Amino acid sequence: MKATVGFCIEITEIQGKWKLNQNHPIERRKRVIEGLKREDRYDSGQIARLMEDQINSAQPMSQFSQKGRISLKWKWMLLVAAIAIILFFFLYISPVFSLSFKPSEVDPDFPIPARSERVEKPQADKGWIFYEIRPSLTGKQFDRYLREIEKWGWKERKEEQMGRAHVFEKDGKRMMAVLYPDQISLLPASK
């Protein structure tokens, strides 16, 4: 598979399990606590304190009820984590999957992906304009781009297509477009 494929998973239940070596002998748990206290990791000290609390109290851990349900404190922490993940998705990942368009410099009536930038290729034939697309278009985005060209009023001349070279017409104008997922080459042509 050459394309990134998105999918959704609906979470219907979360079950928490509080495991701090409570099933091991007390001597072993104390050695683990001492080892955690010597570590430099940011959460080692917190885990050691939780294990000490669990040893010192005859009650199960206070963060969870005896039925294994998540306490209100943990529900709020999960809610904050979920909001952070959603914000991360919309701010950083979603733009990769979304696709918007802007007018090309060749012809303002011909769309190009908004995330494309014009590049100079001095060795190329005269008249061609080149755009690089970063990140590259996926298969579905590429299909959507072809549909967007048609939405802007351009009709593809499928009988003239040769591989990635497409020919589009609109209001007496012709546009030759060589389309790759990571670059577009455009050449306005006369009929």
C-alpha cells in the first residue's frame, strides 16, 4: 500500500488496572521502591511514593474504587489527556490529511494545492511552471485534486491524456498539466 490510510476506532469502555507489585512479598516491594528512588526518570519518585502509600495502608489504592472503577480525579485526567490528543490531531496531523486549494500563477482560474510552492527549473522547456507539494498528495487527495480542477470549470480531455500528462480546457483556454503526488508542472497552451 503506497498511501496513508486513516481510520477511526470507537472506544466503548476503558478498564483500569492498578499494578504496583501488590501481589509480591513486602521485602521485594521495598527493594523496588529503593531502586525507583535512585532512578532519574521524572515519574520514578512518584511511583515509589505510591508504592509506599500502598504498603503503609491496608486499603486498596485511593485512585480506584474497590470495583475497579476510575475515580473522579482520574476521569478528569483522562478528559484532559483526550482534549490534548484531539488538539494535537487538529493542529498538527489534520493538515496532512486535509487539502485546500489556491489559484496557480500560470492561470488564476486553475487550482493547485494550497501547500504547493513554485520552484524554478532553469533546464526546463520555456513556458513550463513547476510547483512542489509538501507533503506529497495521497491517492485519495490526488483524486480529490482532479475533481477540484473540474469544480473550477476545467474539463479534462481524457483522449489526450498520456500517463501523468493531462490536458484540461476551459473557456477556450487549454492547460497541460503533468501531475505527480509531489509536484505539478503546468503549461498554458493554445487550442
